[in-house]
Amino acid sequence: MNYGQSIKFEEILKYVDTHFGQKVKLSFVSDKEITVAIVKHILIKEVTIGINLIVNSVNNDKIGLSYKGTGIDLIIKGALNFIAPHFPEFNQAIELKENNNLIIDLKKIDKLEPALKQISLTSISFSPSSVNIGCDLK
């Protein structure tokens, strides 16, 4: 049985701001690509740092992503260092690969174990205002 859920960009932005105190912008590029931008204040100027995330594969409990942008490797490593104290298991679940690719192994995130027993992730796509997640019930 196929099941889908859409999460509006504004819900994600509010969650990130509330839980991490970070202002983020999300922009639709295509059904498989999204731009994530962080606004930083440097001296008296606002600087926007953006990264494009592309969903390459979704296979039950693993998500394959690639990323592009200027200096992106440093940003990815910085983001992982930022996330690590808040979600140590998430840091273990991300495997950086060559050529700006990474794999997220959802099995390594303990909090997801109950959900992964019930569902199998089948797709992740984007619309102009939301992230769409598809899954099959087990």
C-alpha cells in the first residue's frame, strides 16, 4: 500500500528556526533538486550561503544525495559538525562519498527504528512549496 506525505517549506523553516535558531531559505529547483540557503550576518552585511541538494536514490532505508555549490564540502562538514551535538546518531548515519555525494542510512538513527519497522521509503520529491515523501506500508 503506497502512502504519501507533503511537508510544506514553511513548516520546515519554522522547525529549524525554533529548534536550532537558524534562519534558512528553501527554493524549488526541480522535482529532484532544492536549494537550501543560510543567511549569515558578517560585520554589517548579510551573506547568503547556498547549496543545491539533489535526490539521486531512495531505497527503503537509504537516501542517496548529491550536492553542488561553491565551497560546498566545507559547508557540508560544518553542517555535520553543527548537527553532531544535537543529534549524534544522525552524524553516524551520514556517509560522505566522492564527487559531492552522500548516503543517509536511516537504520542508524535510533529514533527512526519504530517507523522503519512499519514503512519502507520509496520516494522523495519536491514541489514549489513542499517536500513530498512516498512510502509503502509493510
